[in-house]
Amino acid sequence: MEMQTENLMTAAQAALAQVSEFAVSYAFSILGAIILIIAGFIVAGMVEKWVRRTLDRFPSFDITLTSFLSKIARYAVLILVGVTVLAQFGVQTASIIAALGAAGLAIGLALQGTLQNVAAGIMLLVLKPFRVGEFVEASGISGTIQTIGLFATEMKTVDGLYILAPNSSLWNTSVTNYSRNPRRRNDLVIGIGYNDDIDLAQKTMLDLAASDDRVLADQEPATFVSELGDSAVNITMRYWTTTADWWQTRLDLTKAAKKAFDEKGISIPFPQRDVHYLPLDSKAQITSPAKKSTAKR
């Protein structure tokens, strides 16, 4: 029993000696690691705030991209601190960096579609083909932009539907932005009868445009005969408005043109077709050669 007690005491003393030796050997490394970690978190926070403040000075820089880049700067500093701490204990950081690179490659391949959306989101935020509040059409969908995220873009259609479109689908296609330019041209086409006065119809449409304050005067409206249709002579009035007034101005001028044409006796004909009946003798003359040819056969 005494021998076992002595053996336990000897083993405990040996373990304590090893712990003491380890503590003495790595005390400065552990202390340095703790200081590095604390300083690293402080510096990472300072770098994040500095990047955010720097990018906030540019009003055109998107707030989503500002937040994303500031977070990237923070995590880059923390990764650098982690590698430095491991180096304090003699760990081969080259192998760790290689392992992180391999893991990053594997994750990138697994999340290829997601990363593609992130890359497309960054390009959309940088190049700004559309902004929040603008009405656009792309990839067969159209609506007002609500939010531009790093992964997807939220849109609202004219009938109030919610659309979540992946950024890659909006980046890899042509985008038509109906709200970006401050002015838009409109071609209002109205058909009149062939027996109506073309000049009077053109003058009436120009008078309507001149009486509407939303029609821009510095780009003078114009009218012309655009087509001789099957049922009507199509007259086009070309005018410019601000983008915000484009749709309502078109609706109001269409209604006003109908009323003005009715007052001046200018007709807007329905689609129609003239049908000509041939006399019975003409039908016989048309069908007789066919009968003769059948008889010869």
C-alpha cells in the first residue's frame, strides 16, 4: 500500500513538473496570443468602421455593398490574427493556409450557383443598371425594384405581386429601365376613316398636345400619317413628357382625342372589310372551264 502511494506521488510530481515546465516555456507565447487576440478584435472593429465611413462619403455607393465590404475587411483581419496566433505556438501556418485554400475551393464548387448570385449582386450594386424605386423589365419579368440584395432582388409588379429574382438572372440578360432617363417619348396612334379630313385630324391632335402642360414644349410635338390600314388611316402624334407623367398623359390624351374627334365629326372606324358579290353569270363563267377540264379527263 505504501509502495502504491509512493508511486502515485512520484507520478503526480512528474506531471506537475511537466506542467510547470510547459507553463514556463509557453507562458510568454500564451500571453502574447491573448494580447494578439484582444488587439486583433479591436483592430478588426476599427478597420470595419473605417471602411464603412470611407465608403459612406460616396453618396452613389450602395449601402448594401458598403456593409458587405466592411464585413469582408473585418473577417480578413481576424483570419490574419488567427494565423499569427497559431504561429506563436510553432504551428506550420503554410499547411493551414493550404488547407483553408482547399476548403475554400471545395465550398466554392459546392456553392457555385450561390456564389454566382453574390458576384452578380456585387456587379449590380457597383454598375447600378437599376436602383430601388425604378421600374425595369428583364428576363421576361417586370416590376418596381424594392430591394437589391447580395443573393436576390425583390420586385413588385404593377398588379401588386411579389417577385424574388436571383441576381444572376438579372445580370446575364438585357435590362430595360423605364425610370432611369428623366424624359420619355410617346407615339399616340389613332385611326380615322378614309373619308375624313386628315389635316383637320392632325391639327386637332396638335391642339390637344399644346393644351396639356405635361407635354414638353422644348421638344415640339409632331403628327404624321404612319399607315394606310385596312380599315383606317392611322395618324401618329409624337410628343415628349417627363418619365413620371408618361403613362397618365397617354391615357388622358387618348380620351381627349376621342371627344375632340366626335365634336368635329371625325370618325374612328371599327375594323371592317368590303365583300363583293359576283353575279350568277360571272360564277358560271368562272366554274365552266373547270367543268370542261373535268369532262376531258
